[in-house]
Amino acid sequence: GLFRKDEVVPLPGDRVYISIVDFTKKVGFIEEILPRQSQLVRPAVANIDTVALVVSVKAPAPDLMLLDKLLLSAEVNGIDAIICINKIDLVEAEEYNRIIDEYKESGYNLILLSSKANVGFNTLKKAPKDRITVFAGQSGVGKSTILNKIMDSWIMETGEVSSRIERGKHTTRHAELVELKDGGYVVDTPGFSSFELAGISHTTLETYYPEFSSYFGRCRFTGCSHISEPDCCVKQALTEGLISAGRHKRYAELYNLLKMQKDNEYRGKNRKGKD
């Protein structure tokens, strides 16, 4: 229920004080929700240490804009992120190397996975130890299958990908914490095909791209958008291959979208003021 006094809704991952009403029947109630160290809006989970973002190389096709938005959400909330590139057995190495090339300069840990070939799971199993790790990504990328694999047991329901539209079926309907035998918790979350950014403006967007950080303050113009201005160090790095062209293109799309939203909001306020 809603904690009306603090206007806080309990979330998976919350640390709480509880009162036990009946030990035998395991009945009790939450007395207090402790302050959260982090919180995601979508998926709605609290106190996350790491977010493992899963993208498949095929079936469904990789949605790198969605991946970028999820990485931005992690950055805004101060949560460590790793990128899991799944289903690598379905394509040639050239295909998944394209995704690696997109993110290799960003500093994120990239893990190649294939449940069929049993690749990458020994590495991935180390990530959630003594941490709360949420697995997120678009529908059908194999999050539940990955969790079953790293837990060496069948825990989560898995589903097939529609052959007609290559879109995953939502087999996970809610966020759920599962304790690991070696310490830590993992969270499977419902998949999604769209994601709206929150808590980011066009003026702060650049600060959430790790590969841009070494160029801050070095551009000719203060407040450089890194899109059209001359003498921009980020654009120079892009030309030199130090920043992914795909990442920069999607950054520009998000910058323009956020700027347009801000401009529309400003015009809306002005119209209300004149009325």
C-alpha cells in the first residue's frame, strides 16, 4: 500500500522494518521503508547496485536506442551497468562485433552470451555476487533464460519469440528478487519495446555519456551541444574514431528530442501566462 506520510510506494529491493503478527502463519506488516540508495522508475526497483542490460544480436533485432536510454537511466541513478550481448550463436562474429564497436569506448563491461553454446556464463555469474542486480531489456532477448542459467536451476518462465514480428512475448509480468546461493540477489523484469527518459535535460545529456567525459570543457563554445558547432572536441574524436558514430548519432537524436520537449514546455507556460 501507499505510505501516505512519506508518499512512498513499496518496491522490490526495499529494505524495511516489519512487525510480525503471527510467526506460524508468517503474517506481518511493513512498519517503515528505509531510505533508498538508488531507484529505477522502469523497471520499478529500489536499492539496485548493478543493472545488466541484455541485447540480442538476432530474434529480436538489437534495439540500440533502447539500450542507450537504459544506460542513461543507470547513469542518472548512479547504478553500475554491464551490457550482455546475447544469442551470439545465431550470427557470424561480424554481427556482434558491430555492437562491441558501438560501446567499447564507453567503458561498460561487455559480456558475450550464448545459452546454446554455453558461452559467457562463468563470467556473468561473478557480477551479481553480494550485490542486487536487475536484468532488463526489450522483450524476447532472453533475460529469463540467462537467469535460469546463472542460477543453475529453472526459476523464471521463458518464452519464444514471435517468428512473424521477431518480438518477444512478455513471460515475466512483475519484478521479482531471487536470492543467489553464493550471495546477492538478481531481479528479472518485464521486457519492453519503448522507454521514456526521466530526469535528463538536453543541457545535461552529455554528462551521462562516459566516452564524452575526457572532452568536457575543451570545445570552443561554452555549452557546446557536440552536434553542429565548429571546433568541437567530441566531433573531432568522432572523426578520429574515438567515439562511436552510432552512439553519437543516437545522442544527437535524443538531444534534439529533449530540446524540443523543453521548448514546447516553455511555449506552453508562456501561453498560459498570456491567458
